[in-house]
Amino acid sequence: MRARGFKYRGGALSLVFLPGDESEVKLGMSVPRKVGKAVVRNKLRRRVREIFREKESSLLAGSYVLLAYPESARLDYHQLSEIVTSLTVRASRAVSSASKTRSEAVEEHRI
């Protein structure tokens, strides 16, 4: 998946983004046991799902996979929101710049 996608690390979380053709935003999460007990892991998942629901209208279509690290258990909702926002912004910038370079390469090839 990373061959066609983009991966970013933002402190306590990592984001792997694979652009999609549909207008659908998909979210997957990996929250290992090192993050904490089941209650802590589920609370983190619920918070991240809510953050993605709030930002869904501004997200690019594609698959987002969020990887949590143990330090993510100590973050509150607002800190998680800031990290997720910065990761998704970085992913959207990379996609737009990658699409520009691809279109420029196609135009150069046509000439």
C-alpha cells in the first residue's frame, strides 16, 4: 500500500494515506496492546473516529490508516485532533503536489 500511498509520522500517531477514485473516505486503525488496556485502546479509537467524522467534508477521498503509538494514550481529545489535522493536511499537500508533477510530466512527454 505504501508504494502508491503516503506515510507520515506525527508524534504519537502515524498516517498512511492511499488516494482513492471514489468520493468515499475510509478509515482504518491499528492500536496495539502496548498503547494500554482494552478500555484505553477503545477510547482512543472512539476519539479518532469522531475527529475523522468532524473533518470528513474537508478530507480527500481515499483510505486513511492510522497507527497509534503508546504515547497516544496520554493525549486528550484536542491534542489528538491537532495531530490528526496536521497529518491529513500533509497528506493532501503531498497528493496535490504529486498530481501536479505527474500532469507536468505528461505534458512534457506530449511535447
